[in-house]
Amino acid sequence: MPNLRPVIHRCTLIRTKMTHVVNNLCGFLMFEVVETAWSILQDKLSTAECLDDVIVAHDAYLEEIENKALLSPQHEELNLKIQLLIQAILRFCNLEETLLADAMASIARKRAVKDASERRTAAGDWGIVDESELGNDSFNAPDSIDGVPGYVITRLDEAAADYEKQFEHLLGMLIEEGDKVGEIVRYLTFRLDFNRYYGVSDTYGYGAE
């Protein structure tokens, strides 16, 4: 499917970016937030002298997770940006699945046409078979690319553009919040751009010689 190959290549590139973001968000939540808070809770529990100490330590544990995971009221706008980014990722992934399903269906139709042509040839008839004869002429639709409807590719490009916009807004807000809130938000910013691909790491002096 030579005409569809550049589209799938673009999907692979944008999917790699999304995977990077999701993996780093998960790593941030698991290691910088949950594991750190759990370690502090264990230390406090080991020195607790009564039930009240345990309750206070557990409340502090929950509060720290809520705050560092950007779930507290003061981070409401930032959390909303993250949710919008995740929604954009899910929308793109659903459309990519549709693209691949349509591509596989197109391949199946091509094989059906080829098999029908071979059967005709073997029977001594003309071997040319049009797909419309098999009850499906979507391959010949004017807006299709190798049998995949053009609107699917258009929506994929729109979803990719929406993701890029949401990610840019999130990074901008992380930079702004990092100046106000402190190290935890700045570290998340660094994780998302640790190789300076987006050019924001230098803002905080990470990796400076």
C-alpha cells in the first residue's frame, strides 16, 4: 500500500511522542509521587507511639499524594490540561485503530479481487475483475487512499494537531506553575523534555555544565 505508507509513518512518529509523554507521566506518578510518599509514611509509622500518630501520618500521606500528583484544588487548571492531553491521545489512538482496520479490510478486498481474477483466468474467461463486481467499490472512491476513506486520514491529522497543541499548552503551564509551586512541577517538566527536544529544559538549568 505505497500511498498509505507515509500516513502510517506519520502515525508511528506521533504515537512515539505520545508514548514518551504517557510513560513519563506514569513514571512521575509512581516514583516521584507515590513511592516517595510511601517511604515517608513508613518512616513515620515506625516511630508512631499511638493511633493518633498513625492517623496523622496517614492523612499527611494522602495530602502529599494529592498535592504532588497535581490533584489538589490549587492545581485544578493544570490537572485539566493533563486530562485534555490524555483525551487527545485516546482520540488519536482510536482513529489510528480505525485506519489500520480499514487498511486491513482494503488488503482483504485486493486479495479477493486477485483471487476472483485468477479463477476467471483458470476458467478460460477474462481475468479482469472490478471491485464493484464483488459488491464493494470503496477502493475506487475518489477521496480514498489505497482503499482507506479520506475522512479517516483527515481526522487523524486533526487529532495529531490537537495533541501537539494540548502538549504545548501543558508545557507552557508547567513552566509557569513551576515558578510558583516548586521542585515537583519543575521535575515533571524536565522528565517530559529531558533531552531538550522541546527546548524547555534549559529554563530551569537542568543539565547545565
